Amino acid sequence: MHEPQHPSRRILLTSAAATTAALAVGATASPALAATPATAAAPGGFPDYRYVKTLLTPSQLKYNPTGEIIFPCIRGTKGRLSAPLGRYYLYYAPHDAPGGICLAYGVHIEGPFTEYPHNPIVANRWQPHYSVTHVSSPHVMWNESAKEMWLYFHGENTTTRLARSKDGITFTYDKVVLTASMLPTGTNETSYARVFPYELPAKNAHYVMLFMLNNTTNHRDIHWGWSADGRTWTFDQKALVRHTDVSAVNIGGPHLLTRGGSAFVVYNKDKESGGDLMITEVGKDFTLRRHLGRFYDSANGAPDNGRSAAPSFGTEGGVPYMVYEAGERLKGSIAVARG
């Protein structure tokens, strides 16, 4: 965390890192990107992202039950959805009750984005499947084999659920995929999950899940699981990244990136521990634990106000972007940074 009014990042990107960011969303990097000369890079050789603008602010939204929004997920629609509202769908949600999974759409990742007029697209009551105080933290994965958008979301904080859609707007409920009871005794939160296509042949897995776990110590860590089909999961009973590994009180909002045949996890620290995004290399088979330090340095000034969290990555025209939660928890907005 530092003082400038806008986040200052180290410089530009390497072509390989930009391609990785594209794959994290399932987009295709521009062929011209290969000719981009490497200059300087963030840890792991990833792009250095610089704040561009704020995309969504709660006070400007029609559906605004709590005055706060969190956990963006940016997804491209081209070649995936029939007659989409925009080239990019931006999913987000309030956290506090009643929450609600929301959608905005736009032509460019830098916006502007238009709020979907019938938000929330998934509410906290969905009979006969569930009735909870809130639903939040939408992560949407394009499932290539099913030709569907798969939405993972939590509600309550102990439970992560899956719903599926052909158009990215109207979802059909599928099942519960993660609960606190699947992790060690004392676990009381398993939420903020993101799921990614990823091959782990030794585990017969084609998908990995990253999520935040809290327990009776009230310190949050990053955990993970693997799955052959994205629906039925096995979870490691030990943390993937511990809060103590990076001198934090809490860590969360994990996202998977890949580069050079290895896997990396980007995640946020709590504001009191610096409020920055960190990066840890976990290796091709998730057995490595190499903590590479700060991935994105949150600014003290607006919109970060000392905290950046829950990043989601995408590319447009070969340019890498990071859409993230900017500002203090439950007091922030959704912003975009460019690599």
C-alpha cells in the first residue's frame, strides 16, 4: 500500500503473461501480442496492472439493497452465447442480506457497463432449493463441454452452490458443491470460491476450486479442491496458502493464473495487513509453495483507499485487464486496471 492518488504499478507486461490472463477468462489473446517486447513485469512475469477507472458504484445502481457491492467476475460472450446483451458480462453482488447475484453488460472491459434491469438474476430465495439470508460472490466459468455458463456462489457463508445457464442470465439450479462440513472440524466459513478448468492427471481432475476458509481461530486462509466434472469435488484438508505465510490476519479472494507450465494463486490481504494483492506459485501439480510477494500495490487514495481485493482477469484486443473490488470491505466499488 502506498500514497499516490492512483495505484502506481511497475511498468508493462510480457507477452506470455498477457496470454495467461486471457486464458484465465477463456478468451483468446491477440496473435499480434507475440510481437510485444518484454520490458518489466510483476512477480512471476505477469503484467503490471495500473488503475484505469471505476466501473460500478453502488449509489449509481438501481438494485442497491445494502449500499455495497463485491466480488466482480468478468466474462467474454463472443462465440459462446447467442444474442448476448454485450460483448462482456460483469457479474457482481452485494454481500449483506439479502445480497443477490447481479449482472452488468458492456462492449469493452473498460466500460461503460449497463446494469441489467431485472437484477438480481439469482436471489436469496430459490424454492424448492434454498432460502437463506443472502447469496453473494458470483464466479462464472464458461464450461466448454457443456456450452454453458456455470455460476458458483455462496449462501450462507458455509455453503457454495452451482447453477447453470445457456444465456448467462437465466440460471437453472444444480447442486451444493462445497460446505464447511467437508473441511476440518471447527471450519465455519467456506466461501468466495472460484473454479477454473485445469488439468491434474494424477487426480483425474479437469477443474480446480480456490476458496476462503475461516474457522474458530477467526483467521482466514486459502484452500482448494479438484474435480473431474466441476460438480463433485475432493478438498485438501490443509490450507493451500495460510495467512501466516504472508504476515496477514486474513487472506481471501483467490484467483488462479498460469504461466510457463506452472500455476499461481493471486489473493488479497486484509486492509490492516496492507490491503494488497499477493501472489504465490503453487506449481503445475499444486505441491509448490513459493510466495512471490506483492502482485498489486493498493493505493491509499480513491478508489482503493488502502484495499484491493477479489481480482478477475480478462483480455480485449490482446490487452490484459484486471477487474477488482476497490476500497474498504463493504464500502467499495468495482474498478478496472490495465496491464
